[in-house]
Amino acid sequence: MKIALVSPYDFAYPGGVVLHISCLERQFTRMGHDVKIIAPASKAVPSLGDKFIPIGSPRPVPSSGSIARLTLSFFLASKIRRVLNRENFDVIHLHEPLMPMLCTDVLLLSPTANIGTFHATHGRPGYNLFKPFGKFLLKKCYRRLHGKIAVSKPAMDFAHEHFPGYYNIIPNGVDVENFSPDVPPIEEYCDGKSNFLFVGRLEKRKGLNYLLEAFVRVQQEIPNSRLIVVGPGTRLRRRYKREVARSGLKDVVFTGYVSYEDLPRYYKTADIFCAPAVGAESFGLILLEAMAMGKPIVASNIDGYASVVADGVDGQLVPPRDTEALARTLISTVRDGALCREMAARGRAKALEHSWERIARSVLDYYQRVLSEPPWRKQFPRVKATPVSV
């Protein structure tokens, strides 16, 4: 099968959707399919070679406490048309399919079966852009989708709120080969201190400021402890460092960006993984990564995280922005070795159920289901899909 995976986001910049597409491409290629990725890019993506087709120049757009790097050009149609005519895809799979402008233009020009995966929850740009004309255009694009996937129930609810219809839930996956407990830890942090780990872009919605406030209490109770902060972000990092200095916190380490290959070693080093985001998370890939590494989790009780973590089973959930509850839970969890081991084992088992191989097979089954139904029945033979439980 010849498959196009389309991203509206800058493919040269790390993010959840970019990672999702990259992992799907890797699995589909292993399964013998011909896969191309279409996306804007601020620089070359040499690792993908001729599998990557750049279209558009991304620009930063404020989005729900984050920055979405999109191409908003109105002059993409001619290049898109040339690519689609040349490649003759069997399936075009668009991620955030109603995000202007690349995905919406591809949808309007596509001559084949269109699948859309909805990743976002509340607050993303696009749905209310250029009202009222923009909403009319997005409804037109929505009707061009022959299959719709949501990565979680919160993502489905958000999409359904704007565009009612049937959505097939297929969750995000985790690369259990890369995120393996067998990797070595970071030696310099293996000094007997309790290591707490945060991973994520340094943006307000990720809630690091609440974790820093809670960590003041943690260090009062557990002086021999360290907070490791992994993730890109310059402006807020300076502010957070000033907060650390004012509060008198010790042993708070800001690593900056860490490569995908090196990230598992930081999880391995951690005793507790903490995700204190305050909202706008539809799933939480970092939770699956921590689970795959066999790490106990303390996370905010927001819809996206609660769709991954079972409270008290494979992690602990606390109210968002509640620094007292966060501090108490971090302290009690790290002190309870038996609980940590139980949550880690259950989390590892859940992560294996979300391996990208299993997720990719579920997506391929959905492709076949769509292709076997009108209007594609005459073009493609009916193939019975084999569901894969995830």
C-alpha cells in the first residue's frame, strides 16, 4: 500500500504529533508499505531521505499556552497537486486534518481515501479561525474525510464538539525498543539522591512552576533529593531558574533539549516521574514513555492524563495546580518502595500493550476497513480487518 502521512507542524521541531507520525512511518515501512511524510520544515530532515516531502515554511503561532509551528501560506495548492499526481497514494492520512493550511489544502485536493487523526484537546487554533467563512471551509474539509481517528476520548470529545460524527479511538503508542529498562542511567546522578524527573517543553501549560513550588516542600522532607528538568525552552527556563534561586532550592538541574536516543537514560535515572501539566493534554506520550521504562508516575488529574494512568494502579493522580497535594504525593510515593515497584510493573505491562507495532497494525486495519466501504469498494478488493486490542 502507498501511504501519505501529513503533518501541519514543522517536522524539524520535536513534538507529539511529529513523533507519532515518525513512529507510524517506521512501523509501516517495516511491514512492507511505501510511506511518504508530507509536512512543512524549517530545516532539512536528512534522517528521512526521500521519504520526506517538504511543503511550506512554518511560522510560530501561539496556541493554548504553546507555540504551534505551522505553514499559513495560501499558495500551496500547485505543489500539493503535483505531489499527489506524481505519488498516486492509496491512502492519505492527515494528522490534525482540519489545521490550516497544509492539511486543509491536501484534503480539498486529494483524489483518494482520506483518514484523519485528531490529536488535540481544548484550546488549539484552527477551528474558529477566520469566522464565519473559516468554519464553512472546515466543514467542507471535514466532509472530505472518509475515516476519523481520535487518540483518546478527550480528543474525540473535543473534535465531536465542533464536528459531530463517528470517531474510532486508536491511542498513541510508545517505542518499547527505544524506551527499554535495559539502558544505563546517567552516572553523574547515581549518587544516592532521590531523583525526580520532569520531561516536556518549558511552556506554562506543562505546569513546571507548580512542580518547583512543590519541590520546596519535598526537599524539606527529603533533603537528599534532586529534580531533573528535561526539555527545550529558553525564555521560561530563565524565569524558572530565577524562581529556583529565590526559593533557595538546591539540586535542580535544567538539561535543555535531550535527543530521542538519550532520553531513555534520563527516565532510567529517575526514581519518580512527574507530569504536572494543567490542561490541553489529550493523551500524554511522556506517561507511556515513563511506563515503558518501568517508572512510577505522579501526574495531574486532567482528562488526557487520566485516559492513560489508572490512579493508584500504575500511577498517582493529583489535582492540577495543587502544590500541597503534589508535594505530599511525591514524598509518600518515593518513600513507599513496594508501591513504586508495583506501579512500575503495572505501567510496564500497559506500555507493552501500546507498542507502536500494535498501534500501527490497528491503524492499518482501519485503513482496510475504510477502503472496503463505499466509495472505495469498487477500486479496492474487500479485505476483512483483523482488530488489534490496545
